[in-house]
Amino acid sequence: MVRISRIALAAACVVIAGVAAGCGGVDGTAVPGEVDVRKLEVGTYPVDAHRYDQNSAGKGSVLEGIRMADAVAPTYLVDPSLRYGRGSTVVADSAKAIDFVANVSKPVLDKRKFVVGFSVSGADNPDPKGDTRPTAGTTAITNFVMRFPDETAAKLAARELEDADLGVSPDNRKLPSNKYPDAYVHWRPGVANVGAFYAHKEFVVSLFIQRPRADGSDLLDWVERTLAAQTPRLDSFRATPVNQLDSLKVDPEGLLARVAVADRKGHVPDGRKFAIYGPDYAVHSASDESATRKLLDDTGTDKIAVVDGSLVFRTRGVDASRTLIDGLVNTMGVEFDPVTAPNDVPNAKCLKLNAIGDNDRDFRYRCYVPYKRYVGLVTSDKEPDVRQKVAAQYALLANSL
């Protein structure tokens, strides 16, 4: 399952209370063999072809953080049992970074000129309903990759972050690694978790790993397994030089402009609300990471555009887009039931959250909308709104291509 969570997106999502009765016509041209999109009920959603400003508006580091989503290893690559993606996020500055490292680490991050980071988490069990923390007995990994200006800064930051972490408690102890002698690893005897910092190129990998038992050798083994999965990702990632970050383009292929939204104004690069990701973005939040990775590979899905509470996937072609929808629907689990999609939008499929689901975490409705090689995913808590979004997403894709 690819999860679009209200926890991350609630502030950005616009919910229309009902169908707007007096909406004007829809721009576009009827194409033989296709739906006449001018007749679709899209409410107030704009559906004309559009292009966002490509200027980073000083958010080049955020754009780099978005790129880093494919530089951080999904947890199933550490161990196949870690199939439950717990989500991911761009960490835009040091103030946000201390959500993932000790509060006392902020001066280190500022001194070493932290650029941006990307954090992912996964586990061998899903989080309990209504909770955002793994239970005791769960194996869970949080892998936070931090970017610094250069290798020297990264090496100094790793050592200083370790010193700061060790100083939090007099009970903390080091765990030397023979496989990664430059890694800084520490734990508190009797506590079933471990922390680590490892500098690699201009990055620092920060790990927090929870295990069912407090065994130092076991915890160290999991640190080493995680680093073995992570370092090749950093080796293959081409970092943008710091002095070129603001030259990164916001939407170079026009994918963000193909996501139906209520308001196109005021968007700036934002990892949760306005971003273009590679396919691993979907894996990081999937309820079955390896199955989702296979589905994305099989369908040639190479880009995912995120705007507010909606997504557009770009696949290999028409058949692949239908296959992607079937695969996404089939992995949603027992907490969603199929419901009738709007009849005037070809091959759309919709789901509704049932009593088993978590209303605090998921939107009530989600629908999948195919058009040629693209798949739109729209969400809402209101049925009239989600139906308008389905129509708007189809019309926008048709008008954009």
C-alpha cells in the first residue's frame, strides 16, 4: 500500500463541502475515442494546462532533500522481515533535525552547516492503531541521512554528534564495530535500542534501531547490516554541489502541474506538499515494501508527483498504468472496501475506509485515475469532493498531454 496520511497532509488539504451547483464549463477539446472532459463535473478545481514557476525560491536545499529519497535504503533491504514502511520525510533544517537526534545536537548541526536530510523508518510489525510508535518486541529502524557541505564537515559532525549523544546519559556505552571501524555506535546496557553515526562522503548516516531484546552484539549486528544496505545508495547518489542547490528546478518535466489541486497559488518546494520523487518514495510508506518495489519495477514507475493530498505516478505506458492501479488497490488491506467510482471517468477505482481503519491516519476516500501512462491518486473525507477530484484529475491529465 502507498499511504497518503492525513497526519502529514491535513493542513494542506482543501475539502469542498458539497458539489458546486453553478460551476462553469471545463476547458479542453474533445478527442475521438476519449471522454469529452468539458462535460465532467470538476467543481472549482482548475483543469487547464499549467506550468509552475521553476525558480527554487531559495528552497534549493529542500529540492536536494527530495532527491535524497532515493539515496536512503528502504528497510526491507536490511532484512526482508522489515516490510512495513513507517514513512519518510525531508528534514529541511537543524530545528527539524533534532526530532531525529538528541536536542543537544543542534549546535553541532549548525556549526558543521547541516544542509538537509532525509529520514525513513520501517519495522517488522505495523504501528498499533492510533499510535505512531512501534510496540515493544518490534524490530524498527529509523535511518536519517544528513547532508553536509563536504566530507570534512561530515566526519567532524559524526564524531561531535556521537559525543553529544553519549553525554546525554552517564550509562551510555560505546559499541566498536570491526566491519565499520569509523562508525560511532553506542547503547545503554539493559535497553533494547542502539544509536549510530557514520560519515560517508558528504553525508552522515544516523541510525536508531529498536530490537526485542537488549543484547549489545545483536544490536551491533543490526547497525552493520543497515550500513551495508545504506552505503551503496550513497555511493550511487550524485549530490548537487552546495553552491548549485538553488539552480535546481522545481518541476522540470511538468509533473507537479498535472496533479489536480484546489489552488495553484503559493506552492514552494516542500517534501510533504509539493515535491517530485523517485519510486522509493512509495516504498518508504508501503505496508509491504518489497511487493511495492516489485510493482513499481514491473510497471516502470519512475516518478511520483505530490501536491497537497494528491499524487500522480508516471509509468511505462497505458497497460502499466492499469497494472499499477490494480496492484495498489490489492495491497490496501482489509481496512478499505471498494466503492463505485464515477462512471464518466474511464477505469477509475475508488476505496472507502471502513470501521477497521484509522480515521486519524487515513482519509476516508481514495481513488485511482488512469490516463495514458499516468495514474492519479486523489483523497478526501467527503464523497462529493473526491468525485470532483476524480473528474478534475482526469480532465487535467487530458488537457496537459
